[in-house]
Amino acid sequence: MRLLIVDDDADLRQSLSLLLREAGYEVLAEADPEEALRRAVGEDFDLILCDVKMPRMDGLAFLRRYRAESGAALIIMMSAYGTEDAALAAMREGAYDYLRKPFRPDEVIMTVRKAEERERLRHEVETLRSSLGADAVRDLVVAESRVMRDLLELASRVARHNTTVLITGESGTGKEVLAKAIHRMSPRHDMSFTAINCAAIPEQLLESELFGHTRGAFTGATADRAGLFEAAHRGTLLLDEIGDMPLGLQAKLLRVLEEGEIRRIGGREGKKVDVRVIAATGKALDQAVERGEFRADLYYRLDVVRLHIPPLRERPEDVPALLTHFARQAAQRLGHLVSITPQALTLLSQHAWPGNVRELRNAVERAAVLGGTKPLDCGDFALGNGNGRNGGAAALPQNGSFDLRAQVEEVEKALILRALDASKGNRREAAQLLGISLRTLFYKLRRAQVR
């Protein structure tokens, strides 16, 4: 263990340092509490022994300032006669223990050994939690490629801290999934994970959603309402599509990130919140800053650690594992085995997947629902443009016709019939399977003369 002694008494610093070094500890000592605080924050210490009564800054003030700077070392207060109340007050604010002066050498060693044992147990618990978090993440993120394994390793290291994270990547690459994985691996994993799409909500409503409002703050505000920052207190908040947040809101978000305090619309008082913020975007924010569409100060505040998810076409080795993963999930939902033929696996691994992981997942889901219990083959997957990564020819319809309109109508009718069969005639459910509205389904049924 690495120890720091903070005391203005030179004789005590020297005797304590000698005693603890002989016991096998690495010891540093400081007389000035301001200098000690600077070292404590800037260096790595496991334990700090701090006097209660010191000039310029007492022990309680030292503790408060150290914790405010996110200092994590255990602190043992040292109190002379008449200062026990101050030592107990420090313990109520997070100090580990206190020693009453004058203390015996064996008393000091015993107290430090006890603190050392506590730290050892804490590290074991954190290691176990990290391991459990990694197991939970495997259910979320499929990573076979080197680039994705490296990304997850970086995410696991970042997850342990409250650092703001910016996740970038094309639409459908799994930015929200990675954000959930970070939350699961973090010390906040027992608290809530909340996500909001900044591009999907109008500016005034988005401000209310994030920060809340008071009754009468605007038309329709009939009662006080907490925002997502309050709801996510001690948890994680994902701000998805942060690049589309209006400029006016960007300034308010920056203030919340800097001060850790929100103010509801119409409210006069601020409220402290403890929220780990993760932002995600498919846009190049640095270019948005140059165009004046995104605040530079907010960009730098968000871009503390950046995690970039490559598009699926750049990591084809992930495709077979993702197909198997989503087939397994579909089987659990449908209640029967879902398998994919080797020929289909080969074809799908060569597909460019312009919609990335989201497109792949939906393709497996639709094929599993419409394909029944037989192994899914090439014809069960309706792939869009860009089938072949190397420009291979797309498969022709079975009748060999090149009449595009007739072939489209034939395929469309076949899919509608399979969807109706899979939904046992429930047209609303069939429309959902096909990804169209019920009204559109009725129109297509009439056109295809399906009763």
C-alpha cells in the first residue's frame, strides 16, 4: 500500500513514517495540507492519515475537498485530546476511521492493517462485479473481429469511471447497445439506464423531457414534472443523436455537465443530479462545429473518450456470429429451433449490410417468422441493394423472367401470404411482420386479389 501522512507536527510525521516503512509500506509525508491535497489528487494513494487540527485547512475541510475531487483513498483521521468530535464528524462524511493521539505503535499498525484488508476485499468485489458485468455484456454485444474485441476492452476500462463517453458510428451499428454494455459494466449497473433520441423530439418538448418543468411553465404544463436527468439520478443517461440537438439546448446541456445541476423549465432553484452521460451520434461533430451547427465547448466536453463502431461491411468476420446470435434470440421468442443453412450463411456473409447490425437483425427476424420451422435458406432472406461485397450477381426468380414489375408483385404477394399464414390470418399482426401499415396491407391485398 502507498500511504500519505498529512500533519504539521514534524516529530509525528517522522516517527509515523519510520514506523510504517518498517512495516513494509511506501510512505510520503506533507506538512502543508494544501500541498498534501495537490499530491493526493494528482497521485495514487491507498490510504491517507490526516490530522484533524491543522493551520490553513483542518482535516474535515481536507476530506471534503479531496472527495469533491473524486479522491478514492481511505482516510484515517488523527485527533488529539479535545478534537474527537471533529474526527467523528469526518467519519460521518466518509472517513474510514480515526486514531486518538497519543497512539501506540501497535495501535497504528493494527488500524492500517484493517484498512488494508478492507481495500483488498473491495478490490475482490470490484473484480467479481467486473467479471459478472462482462458475462452480461456477452448477451448484448457480439464481437468476433479484432476491432470489436479491442473496442469492448476499451469500453470495459472506461465503464469503471464516470468519464463522459462519445459513441460514434453509422446508423444501425449498435451505438445504444454499446452504451447499455458500458452501463452494465459500470458501478452504476444496479441503477437505471435511460435513453432519449435528441433528433426525434421538438426543441421545447426535448428541453422539458431532459430537465423537467413546473406547473404553468408553458401551455399544457398542468403539473410539476421531473425530467430524464432527475429520473436517471445515480444511473446512466444516453443522449442519442446528440448532433441533432438544437443549439439553444446545447448551452443548457453544457451547464448541466459542468455543474451537475439541472433547473426545470419555469423553476427558480437548481437541483443536483448525479448522472453518467453517454452521447451517441452518426454525424461528424467536428465538421458540425466548423459549420457552426454544434458548440465547440460542448463537443470537447462530450469527446473525453470516443468509441467508434465500424460499419458491418468493414468487419465481415462478425456476420456469422451475429446471424447465429439473432437466430438464437428468434428461436426463444418463437418457441422453435431457428437454423440457417451453410449456403445462406455464405451468402449473408458476403452481403454489404448497408443498414448494419439493425438490418441484419431484422432480416433474421423476418425470415424466422415467415420461414416456419425449416432451416432458413438463401431464398428466405429478402436482401436489399448491394448483395455482394464483391459485386456478385443477385439470384434470379425461379421462372427466369426479367419483367421487374411482375416479379416484384409476385414476391410481394408471396410474402403477404406467408405473413398471413404466420399470423394465422391476423391482418394487423401480418402488417407488423411486413413492416407496413394496416391500410397499406389492405390496399395490397385488394391489388393482389387476395381474400
